[in-house]
Amino acid sequence: MCRHIAYTGEPLALGEVITEPPHGLLRQSWAPRGQRHGTVNADGFGVGWYADGDPVPARYRRAGPVWADLSFADLVRVVRSRTLLAAVRDATEAGADGEAAAAPFASGPWLFSHNGAAAGWPRSLAPLALTLPPAELLSLEARCDAALLWALVLHRLCDGDEMGLALADTVRDCAGAAPGSRLNFLLTDGETIAATAWGDSLWYLAEPGAGTAVASEPYDDDPRWREVPDRTLLTATRADVLLTPLKEPPS
């Protein structure tokens, strides 16, 4: 269910991470190597990036498969950024709001993606949805599980939680409400990447002095890629990666 990637470090063209690597996100849209749930990620795609001096990211999203968008190849060839987040989508339910349901979701300085599925959706997460103010529920971009999960994370961020804590607490609440869910989250504010491994694969590649990539699966065969253990929170900057075990929800 989806593939995603984030990068922060020295400026590069978006395509150097997304389309140029032999097993980059473009190829993962039709031939992922490590995807255990679903086979083709053709239900939408998106990329978000940051321009120098502007804390609010730009986004490019579409409802169809990334390989069918000829404009995307030109975009990622010429646009450069120090930080990006991109995803290709395999929808939990067909026809769920098209482009609006494609990651990355965004608000203020943050970009967010969800790789996985909420078990028992939508009934399982209804109690958590009711904890949000009505205005936030009415502001959901789409009627998919990822959009609600983003709303739950964003509510915590706006309350002042730091990124890792917002992800960890949302994962724990959702795993308790919907056991068996796959809750791999990816979040950035343009400087730091926070991610969770919960039920699906997550890897990182740290190049000291250059940057850090965090992805559902490696985009090449570089031996420096490291797999993140399940039930783990990852926090990364261009210089450092920290792994912290996640607590299981109360039984």
C-alpha cells in the first residue's frame, strides 16, 4: 500500500531521488521490490519540496500513475531543493477522492505521507475522529484513512508537540483502536524528517556531509542502506539519524 521517500541534505534535483535511481519511486510505482501489500502503485502520486527562504512547501500531485505524466519528468529534472517528500499511491479503497487523497498532505511548514492501511476503516477510527474539533473534520482533504491520520497528527503538531512525539502518539492511539493496522508515517518540516515503521518496511541511507534519505525501500543497491526495525520511530537530519522503539498500545 504505497511507497514513499523523504530526503534532506545538500540541494539536488528532485529527479536525483525520485526518477533517476534504478529502483527509485518512479520504478516502484509499477515494480516495487519490497512491497508486501499490493503490487502496483497507480492510484496517484505527489511530491512536495521547499524553496530557499520559504518555509511553506510547494506540491505537485495527480490522481493517475506517475509514469503517465510527461510534465512530471520535466519538473523533477529542473527543480532543486534541500528537502523533499514524495509518494506513489495504491489506494485502500478505489476512487477515494482522486488527487486530494494523494500524498504528500500539507499544512504550514509540514509535509506528510502514510504508507499502510487502517484495519477496519472507517468504523475502527471513528472514535478517534470524534476527538477532533468539528472544524478540523470538515477540513479533511479526502475521505481516506491517510487524510484522517494526517488530521490526527496535525492536531498534535498545532498543539505544540514535536514531530516525533506527534507521530508516536498517533500511531499508538490508532494501533489501539484498529489492531492490525499498518502505520508507516513520514513527516518533514523542511529541516528534519520523522518517520515510523509499524507494520511495513522502512529504510534509510545516511551520507555524512551530504544528506539523509528515508524510504519504504532502497532506490538502489548501495550497501549503506539500513532497514529500520518494526515498531520504531526514526528522526533524521542531514547529519544524524536517531532510532527509538515505539510503545505498544495498552491491551
